[in-house]
Amino acid sequence: MRRVSIFGATGSIGQNTVDLIKRAPDDYDVVALTGGGNIAQLARDAKDLRAEVAVTCYPEKLPQLRAALAGTGIEVAAGDAAIAEAAARPADWVMSAIVGAAGLVPGLEALKQGTTLALANKESLVTAGPLLMGTARTHGATVLPVDSEHSAVFQGLIGEDIAAVERIIITASGGAFRDWPLEAIASATVADASSHPNWDMGQRITIDSASMFNKSLELIETKEFFGVKPDQIETVVHPESLIHALVGFNDGALMAHVGPPDMRHAIGFALHWPERKHLPVDRLDLAAIAQLTFRAPDDARYPALRLARDVMEIGGMAGAAFNGAKEKALDLFIGEKIGFLEMAQVVEGVLNRMDQQNCLRNAATDLDTVQAADHMARKIAQELSATV
């Protein structure tokens, strides 16, 4: 029986992971489940999976969680330190699905146990790729990508030599505004940006998809995980969201991963790796689909993609600053403090100011430096929001 933990269990990735584990409960011993404010869901899953410990990130929610799990024998805890402690509990497989930079510390703690880390938290690689991958090497741990795009690339590289790779193409749905007139996007509301045409995801990642900030993080993630050069990484808008990525080799061949827009595909691959097992996802009817379409991304519509290129060129702490600024800008947009297009303006302003102050290039890649860059970026983003 494999010992597993799920960090971010109440989010969309976490719930899909819970679904797969519930289908084979005798195969897994659940160590820890963590979540946010959805205490009812966290408690229900903890009881169903007989978890050892359930943790909410909100200390003020601890009494509610304690009451919901009273008499079950399940430990309860709350706060960032408790999540880190839960990550340090020995497990064979850990799902890292906490949204944002908050997922970095639990991921590092899990890797120190020599576990297999199923990484849905792309921000960990964006903010601290060398630190994360270095920690995995030091402790003999394994990192498996769970973003559908990076799982697709990983699968396309099985049995291949990375030196033979010429290009990696990351596909993008285009998000909620892919067909909107460009002039209309400036007045887009939070509700407009919170509806995805293909995927069923949480609000934050859905808005990031509309702005392509999610895709910009994935470009950086590709560089950090697979060790390829920035000019080998491409993106293309693929509205059907059926081809998740393509790997191009030095003989001109393209290997494409094709599958339904269902995150249980990538999660299940990581859960069962190195084997393949049956998954409860739709089987594609290619004749019914009839055609697949592609188009180049519009830089004016998606300025986040250009900023991702800048981040990869700068290196150092640029990824941490970029993500911190992006997360703060998203908070401001959701709070209706800035407009949709102003998110990119804020992030670019943060990168420019921190680069001018020599805060980004050639910085150390220890946790304290990463967190300091993140904190500074958020502070500057707040300041700049009053001027955009």
C-alpha cells in the first residue's frame, strides 16, 4: 500500500486526485490532506480517505475543522507551519497542488523525505527552479510534472535523448478572450475572465488562462524542468485543447500528446508512473472531432508571453519577482482595483524597477532570497497599482 498526501486537496487538481484515489481506496494509505476555506469538503475527504491529518491554511478555520472531524481520530491543524510539518511526514507520493508561491515550502519539505513529488504547483519551478530540482537530486527524490502540457512533454520524451530535441511546443486554449475584439478586453470584468471555454478550473487559474499569465508561467516551467534553452520553447493557440504539447526532434519529427481536456489524465499518469493504468477519462472520437486548429498567439492580446521571455533572459530572481507581482496583480483585479489589461502593466513595472535596482540578476537561489524577492515584488505591485 502506497502512502500518499495531497496538498491543495480542495482545489480542482486536488479534487481530481481525490477522485482517482477514492476509486482504489485499498491501494493507498492517505497521510495528509490540506486545503483552504472549504472546510466541509476537506473534512469530508479526510473521513472518506481515512487521512492521518487534515490541515487548513487558515488558522481561524481550525475550530470549524476540529468540530467537523471530532471523534474520527484524525489529527487537525492549521497554518503554514502545520502544512510544512504535514509535508515532512513520510509518504511515497505527494501531490503538490497548492496554488501560488505558497506551494514552494511544502514541496521542498516533501522532497527532503525522498518522495515522489507530483508537481501541479508550477510556481515552485518558476520562483525557485534550481532550488527545487537541486533539493530533489540531493535527497534522491523524483519530480513528476502534472501540468497537462508538461506531462505531455515528459511522456513524449520517454525513451528519447533530450539532446535530440530541437523544440518544445506548449499549446494554449487562448482562454476566455481568445475571440473577443481586442478593444473590448480592456473593459473585461472578473466574471468575464472567470469562465473557461474548455477546462473546469478554479477562478484564479481560469483568469490566468484568459490573460495567458498561466501560459507564461508554463514557458518558464518548461525551461526549468527540462533544461532546454528559451529559444527552443514555443507556444501556439490550439482552441480545441486536445493536443497538450508537442516535442520536435532534430530529424524534423513532431511527437504530439493528444487527449481530452481532463486533468485526471496527467494526474493519473503521475500517480501510476512508471506504469500506465486505466483512467476514467473520455476516449476521443477523431472522426467526430474532424479537425484540429492552430494559430499564433497575438502579443498585443497576450503581453504576458513577452514578459515570460524577459524573465527567462534575466534569470536569477526574475521568476520569483514575476510570479509575486502576477499574484498580487491578480488579487487587485479580482478586487476590482485594476483593469484586466493593467495586470500586465503592473507586472512589467515591477520587473523593470527591480532590475534597475539590481535585485534580479545573479541572485542566490536559496529560500530566503526567493521569498525576499517575492515579498518585494508584491509590495511594488501594490504601489504601482495606484498609477496604472
